[in-house]
Amino acid sequence: METKSRARRSALAAGLLATTAIVLCNCLLQSQPAAAQATTQGAAVRAFNIPAQPLAGALNAFGRQSGLQVTLAAVTTRGVNSRPVNGSFTPQQALARMLEGTGIPFRITSDRTAVVGASQAVGGSGAAPAGAISLDTIDVQGETAWGPVQGYVATRSATGSKTDAPIIEVPQTINVVTADQIRSQGAQSVSEALRYTPGVRSEGYGAASPFDVYTQVRGFRADLYLDGLRLPTGNIDGTASGVVDPWALERLEVLKGPASGLYGQAGPGGIINMVTKRPTETPVREVQVQGGSFGRVQGVFDFGGPIDESGQFLYRVTGLARSSGTQLDFAEDDRAFIAPAVTWRPSNDTSLTVLGMYQRDRGVWPYFNYMPAIGSIYAFDGRKIATSRYLGEPDFDRLKRDQASIGYEFQHRFNDTISFKQNLRFNDTDFFTRGAVTGRSYLSGSGEIGRGGIQVQNRADSFAIDNQIKIDATTGPLIHDAVIGLDYRREASKYLFMIGSAPSLNVFNPQYNSGLVTTDDLSLTSYKSMLDQVGIYTQDRIKFGRWVTTIGGRYDRAKSTLDNAETSFAPASRSDQNDGAFTGRAGLTYLFESGISPYVSYATSFQPEIGLDAITGDAFKPSEGKQFEAGVKYQPAGAKTLITVAAFDLTQTNRVTNDILFRQRQIGEVNVKGIEVEAKAEVLPNFNVIAAYAYLDHTITKSANPAEVGRKLFSTPNHQASLWGDYGFVTGPLSGLTLGAGTRYIGSTTDSSNTLQVPTVTVFDARIKFDLEKNSSRLAGASLAVNATNIFDKIYVSQCDGDTMCTYGTRRAILATLNYKW
């Protein structure tokens, strides 16, 4: 049976790749001799919704909605208002309507650029208005869902629709953290980059966690995606989960609530999609050196641009090297990373981008450095454990993690209506750790804590492919932005968890190397697992006037196999499970001319559960999620502002819980109701503000153990709030100086038994940056910045998973960064 199953999987993968090869060859053959006749983006029909407004704002909106880079040359926009554009047009038709009556000429110069104010107009007429002032050429960049964002305010996303869509038209909450925000706030990991995002619990395990997989969204662990394809997870403990350095990223996007209607199996809280840096048409040249707290020394680079004069070949390569300590004595955080990418565009309608990545992490790690509540939250004999205390064995403990991936993104537009896109990626993650660890022991005597030896080996290999056919069409008064897709994911994982012995340690006066540490006395868990998932999905965003209806559905088949090897406590066993599920989303949005967009939506999710009900003997069904959400998004015309207010009711059913005899039963249910608010605004070109608040009311409503009913979710605060602002001086003696500051509030949390309360915490961050060009023209492109997180050095506990497994939060860290662009 296993041979036949593997044969079917191989046949499926071969079929998908064969289909790809046929389409790819056909597209490339079409593109070569007919390149001159290829349909350009400038002729493609797109949906536009641009109200009448000052022309500068209208051109920005046109750039975002058309995907074109708009150049404004030799004409002033002061005092000039645009005509409204609402409907389905080519970019040339839309721009002509917008400029009608202004006398300002324009021309579409390529499939990606347009010039407004050109001396010889094509598609427009007339001369510049009387009194026009000749200006230097400036660029109005058209934002795309996969490209960079200037500043903190993103207006488009593909995570919520798998198409390049305006965020205000997606009937679910989407929070975007741009590369500029990551840099300004000095984030050194994906978890840190999400600190100012409402409803996201990103650093629950505090300073000792080298993972991002524990990030919670709306009370549930979020699944991690890279460029729209899921990263490997490995074991449930997340040791082989994907970890991506933020230097590789253009943006982070959080889609809140069930997302299975587009992505297949997923948790109910949402997903986090990381968008990597891509090859660019304009040259990118940047280097950076950084140093700071805990002996941190880091160097990075980012280069990109055209390879040939015609721009048919583009490249991008980013890299990083770091040697660093951490908040914990002896713990290390060393990393080497490189990500090359190449784009080939044989025609305006066809492109192929190959993306690679390799990351190597090495360090000394004490497995979360767990400590008891009495000794961290509360004093033990009048003393608390130092936040820098290393509770493992520095000379013995090790962490090794290697990650590699290779894939591509292929796109081809057949005509104005139909286009094809395919994403493919292979991932390989290899993780190893060993050490003397705490986590199940109270302090005794003069401060002794018991320890044990552990060894964890986890390898995860995954293959993912997503095929999409996009349809842009108009049927009567209806404008369709539809996508039909077929995707496949395969993940193989090997996991070994062994335990041994280690001498106890005095937490107030540690004496390391006091005895032998063993890690292979007993094997707790040893298995091989395989997951195969195939899904077919469709979604249509339908515009009728100012109404936008989003409706989509997906059907998945998932097969999982678990081969348990014999361990010290259990014989060998094998389990096979097949699950199928239909999920979807329906939403309705109304686009007011003022920029206010109210919406409502309903979405569902599923997630396979492995095992058997201890009483009925039935295989577990997938857990399911359903969410009702209503909200308002506000994006005023001509302003770089996006405000989102959302209320939601989210329920997960079919949760696996333990009864009072520790037997697994599938009768659990959790409900989370909440309100989230996020406001991002460029108040002035040099003044940015980010404000966020989240309220979560979470309750276990059903469980096999009656004592759990009514409890709160582990490590999930009811309240979170944050505020960030930065201001850059452009005139006067402080010209070139930028000052930034922020504050973060995290409400109290509880352990899983709800018997231990972790106190609230408020911390403050700050930044100062100076453009060195203001000091000397020879330093053009150079800047010096200093970031401080938790600037007042607040000591706090980040979470407790029981009264012996608490972790400290991150204390003050200061980083100085010297950056140079040319």
C-alpha cells in the first residue's frame, strides 16, 4: 500500500510539473518572435476607483491601481483637480479620463511606466496650463502587492486574495509591516517586527526563544508562509520550523482569521506571509554595519538591478553575517545568510524569477531557560533569578540550524483577460540541539534547581507548488477579478527526542561543569511523518459600482502518515489518516467616495488532527474554525493613511482535549471575541504615526475535562496597545535628524491551568537617526542610527506555562547602525 501511495504522490507531482513544463514552453515560444506584438500592461483592462481630488493624490492612486510608475515632468499640479475615474479601463483610458479638461498631456511609455506632462502626448492632448512651473522630474511609484513600500503605509496586498488587490477592498483584517518600519524600529527577527501589530502575541517565550513559530494571532498559533507558500513546520514543538531573517524581506503581512479558503489547512487565528526582496529595474546598492548590546557585530548587504542594457535580466542578492551574544550569559546568536534572485523577462507578458536562500544558525542555547514562578515572578528567600542567568551548561549545550530553499515564480499573460502564475519551492530544514535543561523543577535549599539532559533532532523537507489562473473580465456592469487555483504540498519530517541526566544547579551561585550530562539514556519520541495535501480553489472579487463582493471556496484532501519507532516507553506503531474539507469565505465591502469602506465577512478553516478518540476509537476529525467579522477601513484620497477597525467572533471546534484520566477526546471548543484597531499615517512627508489596540475575550467553552470550561487561553492577553511616532527635521540646524519613540503595553496573561497570573508590562522604545550628508556632501547616502528597545530596562516575565516554566522578557538592547546607499 505504501508503495502504491508513493507512486500516486509521484504521479501527482509529475503531472503538476508536466503541466507546468507544457505551459512554460508554450509561453516562452509565444514570447520570443512575437515580443513586439505582446500585449503590454498599458493595454490591460483594470478596475479603477479614483474619486475627484487634487491631481497629486489622484496620480498616486492611479500608480497604485494601475501598477505603473508615473513620472511627473515639467508641469505643476498645484491647484489642479482630477476628474473621477470609476470602472474598468486600460491605464491609458483611465489616465485620459482623469486628466480630461486639465490640458495636461501624458503618454504611456512602456508596460510599466507613464509620463505626465510630456511635451508630446500620446493619448492626451493640449499643452501645460498657463503659469505652469518647470519642475525637476519626480517619480510617483505605483505600489504592487509584492514590491517595496515607501514608508509605513501599504495600500495593496496579495495575502488576502492571492491577487494584487487594494487592502481596503479585502473583507478581512490585513496588517502589513513594511521594510521601512522594520528598519526604523530596529527589529532583528520576524517576532520583533510584529511587536506593534494589534492582536499579535509575537514574543511570548521572551529573550530565550530562537523561533518565530510560536507567534499567536487572535489567540491561536499562526502558520508561517514565505511568498505565499507555507514554510515547513516539522514537529509540533516547532524546532524545524522556518526562521527567516527580516533583512531578506520587503514586507510582513498578517491575514487575520480563517484563511483555509485560499491556503488549505491552517489554524483559525490567521497566517503570517513574508514577502522577500525581488530583483529590481533600478539599481540597489546598500551596505550596513551594526554593533551593540551583548557584543553584537553584524554586517549586511543588498545589491540589485539590471544585468543587461535592455533590462531583460534582473538580479538581487542580499546577505548577512552576524556574531552576537544574547541577554543570557554564554548564549550565542550567530548567523550567516544569503539570498540570490534572478528575473528573466523575455517579453512584457512573461517573466520567470528564481529565488534561493540559505541560512546557517549556530549558538549555545539553554532550551528556553525555563525557571519556576517562585524565583522569577515571586521572590525565593528574598531573591529573584537574574535575567542574564544561564541555567544550562555553556560548555556542553549546542544549537545548530541549517535552512535552504530554492524555487521560482513564473507569470504569463495570454491576453487582457487571462493570465497564469505558478509558485514553486523546495525547503530543507535541519535542526539539532542538546543541553542540560530546566522546566519541571522548583527551587530548593539555597536555590538549587533540578535539571535533565535532552537531545532533539528534527529534519523537515517540503515541496510546495501553487498554480493560478487569473481572470480579469467585465460582464455587463460587473467587473471580475477572479482566480482559480490548484496547489500541492508535501512535507516529510524526522524527529527524535531523547533524555538523560544532568547535575542540579544553584541559580544564585552557579557552578558549571560540576558533573556529567547525558542526553541518550532514554528515548521519548522517535518518528517519521509524511503529509500530502492537494487543494483546488476559486475566488471572485466582483465590483458593481461601489460595491465589492468577495466569494470563494476550496476543497482539500490531506493524507498524513505517522511511523513511530520503538522508544523506551512505547512499542513501534503506525497510523494513517485521510481527511477532506471544504472551506471558504464570503464578504461584502462598500467603497465610499470619502475613502471609508465598511465590510462584513464570514470565513472558515480546517486543520487535521492526528490520533484516535480514546473512548469511541474513531479517528480524529479535522478541527474547524469559523469567524464572523465586521469592520471599517479608511484610506483618504491623496493621503498616505490607512485605518482599520474590526470586530470579530471566532470559534474553533473539534479541539482535542484530555479528560480527567488523561484520555484524549475530541470534544473541545474555544471562542474568541475581539476588537482590533490599527492606524498608520504619514501625517507629513517627515512625520509618521502608528497606533494599535486589541481587545480579546477568549474562553474555553467545551472540554473533555469539565474543570477547563470557562478558562482563558494560555499566554493570551485581554488587552494590548502600542504607539509609535517618528519625526524628521528638514530645515534649520537640526536638518537631517530623525527622532522616533514608541511604547508597548501587554496585558496580564495566565498559564494553561489559569492558576498563575503573569503581570502586565509597559515598555518604551526609541530611535535617533542622522543623515550624514547634512554634515558633508561627500557622505551622501550615509546615515547613522541608534535604536533602543525597552529603553528603561523594565524587568518582566513574558509567560508561564505552569509554575515551573516561566521565561523572562527582553531587557534593554541598544544597537548602532551605519548604513550607506549609493
